[in-house]
Amino acid sequence: AGYACASILLLGETHMDLNAVTDHIRNAVGDNSGLGKTVKLDLGDVGKIFIDGASVPNSVTNEDKPADATVSMKWDDFVALSEGKLDPMMAFMQGKLKIAGDMMIAQKLAPLLKR
């Protein structure tokens, strides 16, 4: 099982929107991601992606609910991260990626944000 896949955001198209990313994450997470917790991606004005890896089956929505970990970043930085143009550790150190809550869950999420 593991983390469902290390390539959550294999989005080859040049234009991504929140619905496309949410659908892609939903398909990649599947019924059991192995995450075991909840994670919220806060993408500012663009919206939120809530990954419920604690329930069975897992679910991915655009609800703004409390989560075990919240990863906050601007949409453009999120796109750059998913395309491999922005290193997650550098983004964190530069303040482009902020994590609130369970850091270990956020680290499990990192492979899911790469191409």
C-alpha cells in the first residue's frame, strides 16, 4: 500500500485548476493511501484540498475542515512544487511552504506533491 503513489500530481497539462488537482489527488489516494491522518492543503484564494486519510475509504474534497496537518502555500508555488521546479525543503526554508500541526504527516505528504 504505502502512500498510494509517489506521483500524485502527474499533471502534464500546462493549465491546472483546483478541480483538476483535487480529482487527480482523489484518484491517486484511492480508498487507502496509508496516510492514516487528515491533511489540508491551503492554497490561499484558490481554495483548499482536504485529504482524509484517516477514514476508510479515504476521501479528498475541497472542504475547509480542521486537519492533523495543514500545508499552506500560494497556488503558483504549489504548481512549481508539483512540476519539480521548486524543492519542498527549499520552499519550507524560504517560507513559501508553511506547515501547521503534525510535521510527520506533512513529510509523508511530500512525495505525493511531486510529479
